[in-house]
Amino acid sequence: MKIAVSDYDGTLYINQEIQTELLESIKAFRERGNKFCICTGRPIESIYEQLQLHGIPYDFIVGMNGSIGVDHEYKEAFGVYMQREDVYAVKEILEQHGYQNYSVSNGYVNMFIENGNVNDEEFDKLEKSGIRGFYILKNSAEEAKEMADWLNETYPNASFKSYPNRDFVSISVNGSHKAHGVRALIKHTGWQGDIITFGDDFNDIPMLKAFESYGIETGVEEAIAYAKHIVPNVNTVLDSF
């Protein structure tokens, strides 16, 4: 059995569309007894909506770069939350550097914080309900990478980690990345088989490095350089198994 784990944006969803050939390949791949999973930087509800909208077959979803996983029945299988002190450390860092607009996520949905629309008491309630990460929208992918690199270099010993993903910077628990998410889903399901991963951007690097991997040729050159193979699309590989 093959266990395929794919990023979504820029890997499956390219140029704002999902190719019919890809859907047919995923369906046939699963019918041959293999598993197809999604591993994305998006929160669960966001990616779930996309899977339903485009009719993408799947067996498991890993969201927020490995911080949460849900099975095909939408039941949470695993997850990690940021510690209270880390949440407030990130909040303070962002506000000290003039970032008044960002979002926090419980893993399922994001809450947007804009120009002080959430006061300290409301934020404290939000934190108590559980925060798995932060998202900051930048003007470009280049700016997102610059900010993520700056955060990681400025706070090298922090218990949180930043990843650029297209125009966004995502901040979550250090050690909770896509490779961690893949290992967690394998541990939870007990599936045995060869793991293959697909990605195109910086937040995919951990799983591209850790497993047999395929980088999408239209992806970020620095990121797909970590893949074992470079391919034009996911279906080319799925069809070969």
C-alpha cells in the first residue's frame, strides 16, 4: 500500500483550479487500495470546504502545518496547542513591531484581529479556548519569507516556529510541522505502507526531506530542491502506482 500525503495550495490547487485528471487519478489510486491524505497550512474548516467544493477524495486531513489532524469522518485524531506564555509572547512581538492585523486559529477556524477589535479580556477568553497558531498576511511571498526568517533568527530558542506559505506567515508550536503531522497520522491510523509526499513551498520542506518526496515543478525553487524528485503534477506520480 502507498500512503500519499499532499499539500494543497500550489500542489493540487494550481492556478486557481483543480484538474479533472487529478480527481480521476486520486479516485483510481484509492480504488487500488492506497490512501490519499492532505497536509496543509490551512485550518481544518478552510481545507474541508475546498475538498467538498472540488469533490476531492481523501482519507485524512492534517491541518495547520501538522498541528491538527482529522479523519474522514471529521473526528479529531491528534493535535497540539500553543502554551499560554507562547501565545502572549507572539502577540506582544507582533504588536511591538506594529502588526495590528493578524489572525489566530484554534485549528478549525481563524479569528481575525484588526486594529484592536479584540480587547485584552476577549483575547484572554480566546486563548483559554485553545490557540494552535497565528497567521499574518504579507504583501507578497517574498515579504512573508523575510518575516518568517526574521522571527526564527531573532527568537532562535523560542518554543514557537514560523513558516512562510505563499503570502502568509504561520506561527505555531516549534516541532509541529508537516513531517510531524505525517508521522502522527501514521501512528493514529496504524497504516503500513510506503509514504510519498508532495509539496511546492517552504512549509512543505520538513515532509519533503523526511519521506520519499515529489516537488511540483512550478513551486518555489528553494523549497522543491529538498524533494527527491521533481514532477509536473501529482497525478503523474499517482498513476504510476
